[in-house]
Amino acid sequence: MRTILLSTVLALGAQTAAAQTTLTVITHDSFDLDKKLVAAFEKQNGARVRFVKGGDAGELLNRLVLTRRAPVADVVYGLDNSLLARARQMDLLQAYRSPLTAKVPAAYRLDDAGLLNTVDYGFVALNYDRAAFAKTGLPLPKTLDDLKKPEYARLTVVPSPATSSPGLAFLLATVNHYGEAGAWAWWREARQGGLKVVRGWSDAYYKDFTRGGGKYPIVLSYASSPAAEVYYADGYSAARPPKESPTANLLLPGSTWLQLEGVGILKGAKQPALARKFVDFMLGAGVQADLPTRMWVYPAVGGVKLDPVFRFAQTPAPAKVNAAVTANPQRLVDAWVTGVLRAR
């Protein structure tokens, strides 16, 4: 009887220990990381990492807001510079500044207090399908004013600023370029001309963009997406790369946005010590080298060698941003929903 009781106690203790060493990490849907790297982190720390997909980055933030009194994770990855202001306002994050941020250039650091530690960066940009667009017989648009015209607007699909971080980045870019009144006028005219707005980036790129089988040859994506198209093409060989990507960037003035993605610890985290180690892990050499050809972003830590396929990507010079544009992005989203999305 004593032996049975002791065995039961030990078993319960083991289960409790296992539960206490599970780190839950919530991410946006596009997050991807080499399983071997995760396994090495788990082995080194005697822990299990559980990943939860939270939708596109905007949806992810909304979920964190709704569950802030009972957090669904210890760590969040995928909030960016367009979402940080709301995360700060809603008091979602606890500060931890990884010592590895010292290797991140100052221009790419999200938050000096450590609410979000920058893991990667990229450039939100319009892309077009070379072959599909050529069939239209149109010259490429040269400005955002061109893009809002019906002949181009009806060829274009973008993710929603209300639920998508690249969509929000594009919204901020248009407000920065035109001012608020001008941006709302641009969006209304573009939508009236046929601009399609969908829930998230994955829907826009993999369903509605012509490269994914859709009917829209212009899509809002990233300036690195043409490199991904080359990398994943059938028969791709680094030794014999193609002359050009099947897609290209459409870097219209005022249309691009520098996106900084970060990792942070949620307030109420059950495993704060392990969470801090995971933040360091995300800025470590292994993860930083893995991210570029897995999520098609640039590593935040300087000095990481990129795959040669990144010659098909571009790094546009971002426009100077008016501080008022990023002060309260949620207010701009709300105004867009009211004045553009629901406008008749």
C-alpha cells in the first residue's frame, strides 16, 4: 500500500513538474522555425515549448487584448512597430531587454525598455506578377494616384489594416504620404475602382494573387517576396539561378513601410524565467540565420550572412515618418473602418 501511494505521489509530482516547464509561445500564422533549433532549446532548458498560432498579427493583438486578464501564453512573437503602441496602451507586456539587443542596430530597436525585442525586419511593399500583368497590356502604375484608378485598382488586392500587420503598415504609409484626409479619399476612390481588401496576408497572397491561382496580379506583400518566389520555384538551383523572379516589386512613392517584428513576454506569464531565455534564443545566432529563408525577413542582429537568393529582394529606402502617424495607429484603423470600409 505504501509502495502504491509513493508511486502515485511521484507520478503526480512528475506531471506537475512537466506542466511547470511548458513554455507557451503565441505567434502570428506565418511564424516558422527549424524544429531542430526548438528541440535544442527544449533539451538545453529541460522544457517543452508549445506554439499557438494566433491569426494574422492584427488578429493576434486583438486576441491578446481580449485575454489579457487570463493570458493564453508566456511569450508573444510577431507584434511589430505598427502594433506596439496599442500593446503598450493595453499594458500587455512586461519589460525584458535581452543583452543580445546590443547587436541590433539602434535604428531597428523597437523599444528601449524591452517590451518588444526586435527579432527581424522587412519592407512591406506592393508586388506584381510579371506574366499576369503583361497580359493586361497596361504600363505599370508609377504612383499611388495611378494605382487608385479603376484600371489598376481592380487588379489589386491588399490585406485589411484592421486584421493584418502588412495591411496596417500600408495604411500608415498612405496616411504618411497623403495626410489623413487625403488617405481616406485615396482608399475610398481605390475601393470604388475595384481594390479588393481581404482579411489577412495569406488570403491576399495565396488565394487572390494570380501566382496563387487568383485573379489579381498586384498584391500587397514584402519587398523580399520575389526572392521567395525564386527559392521555392520548381528546379531552383543556387548554382544556376534564373535571370529574374516571376514577381517583382512595385515601389511606388509613399507605398512602402519598414516593419520591425519583435518578441516579448506577456504580463501574467507563468514561466517568466524560461520566457526570458526564449527571448534570448530568438536573437541567438541559430534563429537569426534560420529566419531569412524561412519567413523571408531580414535578421535584426547585424552580421548574419544572407542566402544568395536575396539578390532578388530589394531594400527600399523608407520615407521619413511623421511621428503623429505612429502615435496612435488604432485611431487610424478605427477611422478607416468607419470612413472607408463601412462607407457607402
